Amino acid sequence: QVQLVESGGGLVQPGGSLRLSCVAPGSIFSRYAMGWYRQAPGKQRELVADTTSGGSTNYADSVKGRFTISRDNAKNTVYLQMNSLKPEDTAVYYCTARRQGWATIAYWGQGTQVTVSS
């Protein structure tokens, strides 16, 4: 059973910042594209950002310029730095692993809640 372990969620005021972290097994991390999805109440799950093992990145239009995805290959960890947070960023955020070249997500984390509210 592959486990993606997320951390870093919480409550933050509008305009604030949070950093999410996700640790994956080394056998997965080195060969898979790692990413973050989110799901807000009453909405479909959506891609936030992902990054390949080669460092290519992809972002949802709604977070471009505010969020940054990065990966530390030595620590098998992918990060999502979230700045200038808005109430509409409130959601459960899920770490994902996708076999590179494939569209289907192979593994999901358990999710971490991010709430942006004053």
C-alpha cells in the first residue's frame, strides 16, 4: 500500500500564506509526477498544480502567480507554497502521484484541510 503523507494545512486569514508538504516512498517519488488537487464543499475535485521528476510544472489558472509547487528529491517531498490566500482557496488539499505520461492519478493522500477566513 503506497502512502502519501500530507501536512501543513490549517486556518489562515485572507492574504496569508501556508506551505503544504507531502512525503512519498522513494520508489514512487523518483518516477512519478507529484501534484496537488483540492476539493471545496459542493464542488468537484480540481488540479491545483503538479510537477514532473524533471521539474516541469503545471498550475491551475486560479492559482498562477500565488502558489508554487516544488520537490526535494533528497527528501522525497513535494511542497505547495500558497501565498496571497483567498477565501475561495478553502478546500481539502490532496497530494497525488501520477505515472509520467499518463493522465490517471495512481495514488492519493488522505487530504489536509485549508481554511481561509477572517
